[in-house]
Amino acid sequence: MLGGESTGKTTLAMALADALPGFVAEEYLRDFVRDFGRVPTLADQEGIFLTQQMTVQTVMRAAAHAQVPWVIADPLPLMTAVYSVVYFNDDSLLNTGLANAAAYDVLLWSAPDIEWVPDGEQRDGPDYRSRVDHVIAELINPVLPLTRLTGSLDERVAHTLQTIPNAD
């Protein structure tokens, strides 16, 4: 999953995990902010990227063991590279993130067409959400086949289920 803050990625991931069924590889960035009591710096970005990547791999192994057919990465490690571009004007993780994302079966892009909601921890506002969406549109969408999700949660789930091969 890709998308800026407050675009419904986590809500959608949980709904998809129920519908498919699947496991969710949760966002390490939330843990980082909680555990360190601060937002990341540029020096933290590579570690966050690698930790998110390892989280997805760990959940994939758990899903295989439990014979659960789907893993939803909330978000893809590529989002760390996008955040590096938006917040630090640094694209050093972009090629690695694109290569990692290319291995996924389906790449979902949550549009910022729902109300922005603060979370009291790490969200920076609708302007940053728009900037993230713009970076995805300009740097990711031309390179990778993204499925753009808009509308309500039910509409996003239905569109995703139509997009995912053998989701029934």
C-alpha cells in the first residue's frame, strides 16, 4: 500500500485482511515515533526502510506457515523512500524501494480524497499528504503499475478485490 498520511491505508489494510483473508505487515514508522518520542531524521530513514522490509518478510513467513494466502504491507517499504523525498529532498532510497515494490503482486495507491484526521503523534497535515501524493504520481506511478483507490472504504475494498488475482 502506498499513500500519504490519513488516506485510509491502515483502515483499508485491516478490511482487506478480513475480506481476503490476509495478514497485515504494520507500519514500523508508528513504532519508531512512539518508541523514540520523535519523528525521524534523514539519518533514520534507511533503518526505517530496512525494518519495514524485514517486517513484511516476517509477516510473509508467518502467513505461509499459517497457510494464509495474502499479506498486506501497510505501507510498502517504498513509502519510506517517498517520505525521504518529501521531507528531506533525498532520493537515495528510491531505486531500492522501487525494486522492492516491483516484487509485489498488487500495488495499491490510496488517494487523499477522504477527510484528513490528525493522530496526535506524527501527522503533519493535508499539505504534506498532498505533497506525498504528488511524489507518488510523479516518481512512482510512471515506473510501477499502481492501482489508484478512491472513494469510501467499501468502494476501495471492492475495487481492490476486483484487482487482486484469485481474491475469491
